[in-house]
Amino acid sequence: MLDAGAANPSQLADTVGMTRGAVSKLIERLCRKNMTARSVLEGDRRYQTVELTAEGK
């Protein structure tokens, strides 16, 4: 994620070999620590991207 920039949770799950549910929980914990930021596609909340914040890098 550091090199690739923003990614969606499914891509991250495939890359790291985790389930989508586990990745979702991990992203939530990292968001609470201000290490990642989520972006939601306007008009379709099902599509999100996640990227590292400056603190997460």
C-alpha cells in the first residue's frame, strides 16, 4: 500500500492473504489510530478505497 497508493479492501485482502472481513477490521483499527484514511465513492457507499496517512507511513 505504501508503494501502490490507494487500494480497495478486496485488493488488500488478496495481496496479504487475509479474508475481507479481517482486512475490514484491521482497516477500522488503523483508521481509529489515524494511520489510514477511507474514501467512499459518492453515490455508492459500497465502493471504498483506503490509503495510508502521513502518520501511517
